[in-house]
Amino acid sequence: MINLDKDGDVWTITLDRPDKANALTGAMLDQLCDIVENAAAAKVLILTGAGKVFSAGADLDAARAGLAVSPLWERLSGAIAAHQGLTIAALNGAVAGGAMGMVLACDLRIAVDGAKFFYPVMKLGFLPQPSDPMRLRALIGPSRAKMILMCGAKIQTEQALAWGLIDQITDAAQLYDVAAQLAQDVRAATAPHIAGIKALI
């Protein structure tokens, strides 16, 4: 349910459970962690999903069984944030719940028009993973972060762009091409050069 495509030093990770809105199980999270933690050869990591939803977050049955508070979420977002190359979330649709963590940890976020963003931890009675509120606040500010995490706001694509939650909107047919275009200069650079600029930022 996780597909990995390696085009030289550009790796594309696809959540591939479209019949379940790409809801994440423990096994899927573990596989994602392993891929990202062993992606030193990738100058560019692109995260995307199959179908019309990026991810609905945790699989409901798995969440009830404890996945909602699993350390795997923080392990995954930490691995993405620590990656020395460029990380791009190519969002093919809505992002909900714990799936926001991996998206927030990416360097860039592009989304198809019509994608929605929400993180209903207040309603569900869970705390977000520790790094998610900090990353969210850094992108959109504390008040807007509270609107999402405390008030359950569902953010539409244009609003997400205006807030700085995403960086670009495109149509579904062009999503991967836009991500690949953003990665062109990185792909042509050396790994130390990429890591050096990223560290300065």
C-alpha cells in the first residue's frame, strides 16, 4: 500500500490505498519510516497519494487500537524534516488528521485545486504529535494554527495558499510535472550543495 518509484535521485513515495482514502495503518507508517530513513541517495523526495485524497489520516480501526498515539507519526515527520535533500508534498487531494504531520515536515507543499486541510484532534480527543503544532505555527502563525487544531477549521485550497500552508496550486494532471519542475535545480546540484543551502535556510 506504499509504492516507491526511483527515478535516479528523485524518489516518489505514493500512498496507495485509494479505496480507504489512503488511511494509514501501522504497517504503512512503519514502511514510510523505513523508506525515508534510508533515502540518503535521494536528492528529492516527493510524497503523493493515489486517487482523489492524499490521506484521511489514521485508519479508524487502527486508531482505536492505539495507532492515533503511536510514536511512528513523530518518527516519520522527524525523518522527513531531517532529510538532506528537497522534500515535496504533492497533494492530490484532502489531507486530514495525522497525515498532516508528514505534509508539514516537507520543504514544499503543492496541492490540486479543491484539496482541503483539517486536523480534528480537539473533536476526537487526541493530542497532535509534538512537532506538528510547532511546524504549523511556523507556517501560518499561532492564531491560525489554533483555528485548525482547536476550532476544527477545514481550510480550502485558496485559503491554504493565502495563509502559507501550501506554496502552489495546480490541476491534478499537472501535479507531478509541477513537483518535478520545482526539483530541477536540486537534481542538477551536488548533495553537499543541496544540504548546505537547506541548512542555511
